[in-house]
Amino acid sequence: MDLVSYWKDNFAPYLRALFGRSERGAALVEYALLVALIAVVCIAAISLLGTSAKEKFSKVGSQIAGT
């Protein structure tokens, strides 16, 4: 038996099973990136809209208190 056929018969299936079709880590990374992106968008929206929302709530509150 030569070395190439021995490799194909014994070690190649083991390596394919070890490093092959496991995508659990890839899915975890994708979910982590998605959560990070959502957090960045939420922080940006709050920082951009926070001042105008504060002014609107203050205006509405003062009108309610005045009437």
C-alpha cells in the first residue's frame, strides 16, 4: 500500500469529520455581529434623537401643567 492511498483511507475522513461541516461557531459569530450592529444603531438613534425628544416632552409637559 502506498502512502497516498493510506492517507486517503485513514486520515482524510478523520480530518473531514473534524473540520468539516460544523458551522456552530460561524452562526455564533453572525449572531454576535447582528447584536452588535443593532446596539450601534440604537445608540446612534438615541444620541441623535435624544435632544429633540427631550424638548418635545418638556413642551408637552409644560402645556399639560399649564392647563
